[in-house]
Amino acid sequence: MANITYQIVPHDNGWAYKLGDTLSEPYATAEQAMDRARNAAARQKIGNGDALLAYPAPDGSGWKFQPIETDKSNSRL
């Protein structure tokens, strides 16, 4: 099973989602970046696995993690 984790990180005076070393374009808020990361993860084709969204905890206590269901169909994008 693939292990894919999207991180929400500060980027260019805004927020971006990050997968590995690749950053998305910047978004004004962390919530916007999270929404775009969910959308990108939902379109991933990683067999029977799911993705994970990691974002800074609002209280500053570290990271929060949220599973995201991916596309498990046999169709191609």
C-alpha cells in the first residue's frame, strides 16, 4: 500500500500543500490549502490505499492528521 501524506505548510506569505518536496501554489489561508489538498488527494490513484492530510494544530500543539479517501476506480483521469 502506498503511503501518501499531504502537508499544509506556510509558503510565499500564504499556505500551500506539500507532497514530498513538491509545493502547490500559495493560498491565502490554511483552510484553502487544505481544501485543495483534499481535492488533489481524492484524485490520486494509489490502488486500495488512502492519503493522509497533515496540518498544524490550531492550538499550536503539533500536527493533526486526517485520512482522505482516494480514487479506487479502475478508470484513468
